[in-house]
Amino acid sequence: MKKSYLLAGGVSALLLTACGQEDSATGAAEQKEVLEMGTSAEFAPFESRNPQGDIVGFDIDLANYIADELGVELKITDMKFDGLIGALQNDRVDLVLAGMSATDARKENVDFSTEYNHSGEMFVSQKDSGLETLEDLEGLTVGVQLGTIQEEGAKSIIEDEAIDFELKALDDSGALIQEILSSRIDAAYMDKQVALGYIEAQGLDAFDDPTTASPGMAVAFPKGSELVDEVNTVLAEMEESGKLDELKDKWLTDEQ
């Protein structure tokens, strides 16, 4: 059964007061017809553009499924990753699916759903670079995507693990790979699922981040959004039915 995306409305409250009971035809609020979603289509296999220019990926399939279950149309806006939190805070979008990790720092500004995926991180480098451990990064230049959990994680590694490497932040993961191929950085610190696709496509090397696992990915919302509970219900149903695993098998296998 499809679930309605409801917005509280003063008119409904007046009607309820006048009638003394809720009208089952109109309900307690009006139904929203379009769900505005923000993403950053530079993060395959979670979201990227195919050769036809369409935004595709795990998060896109997940968002479409959620919208269908809520009985609304999905409208996707592509923007820079580091602008997504601001878009939620300014109510320019209703939710964000962008491979975003539910960090404590982000939770101060937005609300999150339950986690729907956890990948871990990798350090990606040129083939035969010889980089196999954190210690090998000493004195080198490591790239990260601006505004991501990987940027925060790399700073923590420098501080907590006492590995002294230079950090270079860029706008998207594709730019990081180009920097590696052009020898302008020595390695890139990336989400593991994203990294695996580039490793296969470009013949790169990588090693897993051995440090404490980062938070998992979740759907982000403006603070106080009534959508959180509804989306959590859909995610729980997807987990129970196997639909979430089906999407992971489609997009997040090691071959991606």
C-alpha cells in the first residue's frame, strides 16, 4: 500500500474543529505531489550520469522506490556535494541521497534516516605505486572530495595516526582520478564502492583503510522533517523483503 507524504495544514485543522472529527476523504493534511531530492552525480555507482546524460545509480533507484512507496513524483536536482547540507537547511530540497554518511557533525544541521549502506574506504593510487600501508603515505599528497566523510577521515588519520601527508580537496571523485593519472597527487582517499569502479576502469591499485570504520550512508532531511519516519518505514520494509539487497546486488558488487 502506498503511503502519503503529508504536510500539516492549518486549513485541515480548522475543518477538524468545525466538524468535530477527521474527514476520511481529506485526511488531516494535504498530500504533496512532488518530492524534491538533492544529489551530486559524481559518485558512481551511487549516482552518476550515463552516456545519455541521465542520472543513474544505487541512490537513484532507491529514491525512486521510496517515492513510489510514498505515492509521489520524484524530482532530482544535481549540485555540488558540499552544497547539499545548505540546500536542506534552506528548504530547497526535501531530502538528499548522495552516498552521504551520517556523521555527528552533520547531525547537528540535518536529520538522517536509518543507515542503508556501509562501504568503508580505500586509498587509490597508480598501478605499481608501491603504496600498501598508511605509513607509505608519509610525505605524499592525498586527494579527497570536498565536504565528504573522506575529507574528515583523512584529517583524522593525519592527527590520530601521526601520518604526515598533504591533503588536497577537489570537487568530485572524477577529478581525483584525473589527478592520480596526471601524477598531481599520489593517492586518493575514497569510498570503497566508488573506488572499485575506478580501479577496474583505469587499472589502478588500492589498499583498504585499516582505521575505525566511518558511519554508514543514510538519507538526509531538514531538521524536524516529518519524512524521516515515513522513509525509515520504507527502508525497513525493503530490508525485510530483500529489495535493498537486490539493489546492492545490482549496483554495489565488487565488479562495479
